[in-house]
Amino acid sequence: MKYSRSFVARSLFLLSVALLPVDASLAALDRFDPYVSAKILNDSNIFRVSGDFDNEKSETVKTLGVGLNSDLKLSRQHLLLDVEVERVKYDSLGDLDHTRVDGRGTWAWEVGNLWSGNLGYGYNRELASFNQRISTDKDMRATHTGFFSAGYQIHPDWRMIGKLDYTDASYQEQDFLDRDRTAGTLEVQYANTRNTYVGVRVIYGKNGLRNTNIAGVSIDNDYDEKEISGIFRWQGSAKSTLEANLGYTDLKYNDLDDRDYQGTTGRLTYFWSLTGKTKIDISVWRETSSLYDEITTYVLQKGASIRPVWSVTPKINISGEIIYTNDDFKGRNDIAAALGGQRRDDDTWQYRIGASWDPRRYLQVSVNYSREDRDSSIDAIDYDNDRVEAKVRLTY
């Protein structure tokens, strides 16, 4: 009998949990939070249609959900389970109605005082967004993830971390976007001050995608990725922390090396607590991205974001964010230009402001307004949309 990789990943996780060498009398349920939620959303441009076509579709979406967040402590081990199931219904676009599932199980393990890590499996099933496609058909995406990490304290000041990750994504309709990724990471950190460290990270990954036919020729879309970067975290005070990684990324395709990328990538984030009630996070980055697995190649994304949070009272928070990204579709541009097509380069602005209120320990209420505006070098895929959302969550 042939077993899928996702089946094997789930089986290994469950077997590892079953074999935990822990006396049942030491078990303690640190957290068990089942909840129900209800949400209503109005989206002014549900299909992300360009204003040039004058056929934007506004839609109201209603969602009912149930979920669970739990933490079972077994001696020094933790078994974490986070699951959410939502039924999503559209007012006038019933064909898009669907059930969203998001779950993740993690064994946070420790062996002695020197070894620790995580072993787990995740599953997500959701409606693929309309950000990168013209079709208005319903397309469900299922993603399986398996992960393992192990950290070893070599010396009081030195720590080594190894990781293995596997991801498999499949689409119900756009099967040309199906892919799998296997990646390994090795990281060495030096820290002689609490919450401050420097280190080196090396990542090697293999990405498998379906072949593409161009002018009757089958093109292999598989590629390897390599990244080496320096990492840094500095907590200057109780109110400020700086995190950074800067390195070199190499993406190499099996076919059509015009798609390859070699260059500098990195991210810098500053966490700043202005007062006891006000915080702000500021980030800038230059990274390669597959845009949530919604394109067959990659973009070189340069961006910046600001995310402030203000705790008006212990029960009321106001938050916001401004995000700017420039997506250079380097993985397709040279080939598209050679075939007489247009090069693609997108500038996107995203804005959000929201408020949350916790009138009771078990009750959470939130409202959010967001706007997104994409300006592309290909006019037909420009769009803007406004979203207003209200949500209530009741935890038992």
C-alpha cells in the first residue's frame, strides 16, 4: 500500500506522542480553551477587479466558527493543540460558500537541560484568494505541513539549532500551482547577555512544482534554494528590541536559468514600547516570496511596515498598520519580455485600523477597517478594495 507524505508525517507525530516516557500522574492541563465565534465582513471588491473594467463586486460574508486552544503538560513536555473550523457563507455568491479548517499539533519537547525542540503537524484548508487570478471560480487550497526542530546548548554562551520542514500545497482547480517543499536549517547562536544574541543561519530547500508548457515545450519548474545569513537580536532596554537578519539568497531552477536569482536579502524589525500603554513595531525587508504559494515562480519583495498598538484601558486596545510592498516578478519578467509580454512590477499599499474590547474574561469583541491599493505595471490587474469587519468570540 502506498502512503502519502502527509499521512506519514501525521503518523510519526502521533507515534512520538504515544511513546512519551512520562508518568501519567505528572500530566497537567495547563490550558483548555474551547471557543465559538461569529464574524461579518463587507468587502467592496471581492474579486480584486481592476477599476478599468467597472465591474467591481461588493459582497457581505458571514462566518460562524468553533475552535480549541490547549496545552497538556507532561512533566517537562508540552502537547499543544490549536484547531479552528469555520463555516463561511456569502450573501449573493453562494457558489463560494465553504468550510475553512486550520489545525496544528505540536510536541514541545525537552530532554535534560541541554536539548529541546518541537515536533508537529499542521493542516489548513481555505479558499484561495483572488489577489493573483482573474477567475472568479471557487478554488480550495489544502496545505499539509510537518516540522521538527532540535536545539542543543553546546556551551552556556553557545547554542546550535537544526530544523526540518515539509510543506505540501494542492489546489482544487488551479492544480498548476500545486507544490511541495522540503527544507533544512542549521543555526548557531552566541549569547552572553539575556535576550541578546548574534549568529549564522544556513537554509537549503528543494521545491517541486508542476511542469509548464511554453510553445509546446515542457518546462521543469522545480528549483533549489540556498540562503546564508547573519542573525542578530539586541534588547537595548526593557522598552526596545532590535532583530535583524542579512544574507545572500540563491534560487536555481532546473530549466530556464533566466529565472534564477542570486542576491542580498534580509529583514530588520524594531520593537519599541513608547509607554506602558503604547507600542510600535517597525520593519523593513528585502526578500524573495511565492506570495502565499499563489504564483508559480517568485517575486523579489521590498517592503516596510509600521504597526502601533495603544492600550486605552486594560480592556480596550486600538491598533493599526501601514504596509508598503514592491513586488518585482523577477521569476517571470525576462521570459515574458522575450515572448513579447509585459514585465510586471506591483506597488501595494495596505492600511488597517481596529479596536478590540474584552468586557469579560471570556468575551472578546473587535472591529476593523482595512484598505488595499495595488498599482501594477500591467494596468488590467490594478485594484483597490475596502473591508469592514466585526467579530465576537466567546471562550468557555
